[in-house]
Amino acid sequence: MSPLEIENTLRYHLDLLLPQHMTREVYEYATLPGGKLFRPSLVWSTLSDLDPVLYSKSLQNRNSPHALLASAVEFHHSYTLIHDDLPCMDDDTIRRGKPCTHLVYGEWQALLAGDGLLNLSYQLLSKSKHERALEVIRFFSWALGPKGLIQGQVLDLSEEMTKSFENTLRTHELKTARLIQVAILGSAMQTTLKNTKREKSLWKFSKLLGINFQLIDDLSELSEEVLSEHETAVNPWLHHTEQTYLETIKSLDTFNLLSLELKLVNTNKIITEYYQKMVSIITLNQGMIEMHLNKKINLFPVILLMKKFS
């Protein structure tokens, strides 16, 4: 499914579930236009790789289990971004190229819009008629709840993640990988036939993808000449340079091998687009990044592994 079609489905679900009130504007501002739409794209690409017939049927139905899951994942992601940007958290000013929601509408409206999107994600999942719908909701709530994504945010904001490299990886697993795992594994769970062995492989695949995604994103954040206070405090490339470097290489290499085994052609295309974008950013700003790292490492192996996946 194209990004435009995903965005149109998001609009449809917002229109279906939001009250006829001026607060609709806040929700729409926070979610539309969508950003990379990376996570809902993974829902659809996984389905197209594993069950092409069901994929074709689901495309025309905005209330299919996968359409509901894709929107639920993106609404949940948007809620985390609204809250993450608040002054009590990262205190950011720009999100997706425009002022953060709380700067345009005020903190209380942003906070409530985030709460609303969180609940909309579960409301959408509850509409699924798939035989494993309850199992998906249980997985969704575990992965993104107090023991999952939220705990990752706790480790981040408390700066516990900087106390050890192990804490950093755990934070990335919870805060970033869990939502990607929900997108990929949740999609696989709602295909025509249950395949436990395949789901175990997809669990590992999506976990590695999430950790790689965040480690590479952390590296790209060093492109700025002046780093924010929060970035300086938590970026693992600054605090655990050698370990982060070696783990990124190891994780990318393992992920590349696993992706060859799984043969997820359409999903790999989505991931390749992300890697290509990151390679461009890192290559263009390599001098600035290496300056922040005091030229302790050679970025070429990391860049090469991302290119190899492509």
C-alpha cells in the first residue's frame, strides 16, 4: 500500500472515531500529514510478503484487520511523539518539519490529544473480526505498555540508559523496537495460516530492525553542529562510542543475514528506503559526526553494511 493510501485510511479512521468538536483539529495536526509512515508501511509490506491473496483482499477494506492494525500502530506512534515533545519530557519545538503540537495548541490540548490517540489505537484493534484479534490486542498492550514502550521512555528520561551500554540497548529495544515488532509480528499473526516458527523468526527480525533503526538514528543526530542538552546527555555514540560502534556493525550484519533467510521482498524495500536515507545523511555530514566523536571510529563499515542491505 502506498503512503498516500495509508494516509487516506488514517483520515478515514480519524473521521470515523473523533467527536464533532473543534478538538478534531488538534488530532489532525498531530497525525497528518504523516511522517515516514514507516510502521504502518511495515504492516502492509509484511502482509504482502506472507499472504499476497489476503493482501489483495484487504487493500479495498478500510476495516480489515490489517487496515485497523496499520492505523492503530500509527496513532499510537503519534501519541508517543506528542508526549515526547512536551516540556516535561524532551521539550522539543519541531516535529515532522512543523511546530510541535503543544506549541500550536497549548500543553493541555496536546496532552489530551495524545491520550485520545492512545485510546483510538485500542478502539481500532477492538473492531477486528480476525480469530486472533484478542491475541493481537494482548501483544499490543504488553509490548507498548508499562513493561514495554513506556518503560523505555522511563529509562530514557531518567537517563538510566546512559549508566551502561546494556541499559542503552534495553531502552532501544523497549522504546523503539517494540512498536516495530507490533507492526511486523501483529501483521503476521493475522495472516490466513498460523505459523509459530515463522513468527519466532519475525520476532527476532523486527527486534534487530528496531535496535538498528535507533542506533542509526542516534548516529544521524550527530549531524547537527550544536547538539541539544538531551541529545548530549543520552546519545550512546557519545557515551559508549566503541561499544555502540561494534554493536551497530554486529547487529546490522546479523539482521542482513536473517533478512536473506526470510525473503521478505516488499518489507526489505521499505527498510532499504530508510537505510538509503540514513546513508545519505551520514555520508553528507560525516565530518561533523566524526568531530563529535573525536574521530575515534571509522564510519565506513557502518555505511557499507547499510548499502549492502540495499
